[in-house]
Amino acid sequence: MAEQARGLAPVRLAIDGVDDGLVLLLATRKRLARLAGRIKAHAGVQGRDGAREQRVRHRAERLASVLGVPPETASGVLALAIGDACRTQGLEPDLDQGAIAGNAPIIAPMMHTHDAYPPTPAQTLLRLLPPPRRIAPLLRVMPPPVHKRLLERAMARVLAAPLRDGTLDFMAGRRLGIEVSDLGLRWVVELQGQRLAAVDAAAEATVRGSATDLLLLAGRLEDADTLFFQRRLVLTGDVELGLTARNLLDRLPWESVPLGLRIALNRGARLARAARSAHRARA
């Protein structure tokens, strides 16, 4: 049987990873297309940009030729993505999957932004929650040693299993920075024996993101690849160290985290995401 062919299983596993990456990229493109649609709506730009769509497809075909991929394959994938983007923006895609006819009329968009609808009661309540940047001055009143102790206790609980089995040994003597941009908080952590400690030293690599995005990552509501690809998380410094730490956290068994903490992280992340959406809808 094919499944028993030597070396086939890891190749198929790699193909599965590539397939997952394709779906992730398509999902990211859809989100960006939705954002572009909102920007166009606010600017009063209507209809499809045929010249832009042609440039996108031609660029994909040229790249495909260089990489040894049939240009029509790349063009077909892009046509599907463009059609999905049109539906996302409230535009009618072409019947031939995005091909642009020379004299095709431009179809008027039917887009609606959040501003067209009154806020729901839930949104009104969520807007009462202050955004993280308004909480930042209050956190600065708290002495830094208190911040460090709270962080160390949280890491000890969340990472108890990898600390115990030695998975985090690669962090021995290495310093990883964590920066919460909208709260103005920054720590540097280092593995000291069997514990992660917050230290006063320069970081070799730093992960930076907003409080909401870091909470979404911790609560397993967003994956690291999506957040880094969308630049909602940024890695600077020693990239190898940062990626090793990120991959470890991706593989961290969620069931190893205490149940109460899992529930708190999940619900806190959902609340933070809903509050951010409510504030953005009002902006």
C-alpha cells in the first residue's frame, strides 16, 4: 500500500503543512481585502480596479514561471482569491473567475461599514471598558518588582510542564523580551535553574504586541503564525531564539495548563477582543 512506502509519511506531513499555509494565507488575504474595502468606502472609491487586478495576476504568473510553476495555475489561484475579495467587499465577481474584459463595465459596490448600523446593547456596554492605553498610567504606578513577581508566577503556572520536563532548557542563559506596546510594559525573562525569572538585562530577542493580541495568543484564540504574518506581533533581535520560543509555545499541550487558568485566559481573551471590536466600530 502507498501508506507503507518508505519516506512517504513525512513528505505527506510536509504537504499537509503547506496546504495549511495556503489556507492561512488565503484567510489573511481575505481580512486584508475586507480592510481595503472599508478604506475605499470611506474614501468614496467605487467599483473594481481592473488594472490593479491585471497587475496582480501578471505578477503571479511571472513569479510562477521563475519558480517552475505553470503560470495558469498561479493565475487560476489568484482569480479565485480576487473573486473572494470582491465578494468580501460587496462587489460582484466576474463569471469567468475574475478575468477582466477590455470594455467591461464597472459594477457599483454594495458595501456597508459598521457605521451604517446603530451599536448593539452589548457594544455599548463593551465601550465602557477602557482600552489598554488608558490603563497604562495606572499600571505605571505599580512598582516594577510587583510586575515581575506577577509575571514570574504566571509563567510558573502556564509553563509548569515544559519547565519540569526540560523542554525549556534551550533558554538557559538566554534572555527573551516581552513587550506589551499599548500598556507600556516590558520584561526580559531568563531561565534560571528550574524557573523563569524576570531580569534587569538587555534582551537578545523581543516579542512585541498589543495586550489584546498577546492575550489572544495565550488564550489559543489566535495562532502565532497569523499574528506575526499580519504584523500584530513583531519579533526583533535574535530571530532564531524568538522563533524557537514561539514554536515551543505553539506545541505546548493546552491540557497541561491548569483548567481554571485556561478558562480565565480564554474568557479574558474573548472579552478583550470584543471590547476592541466595539471601540473600533465607534472610531
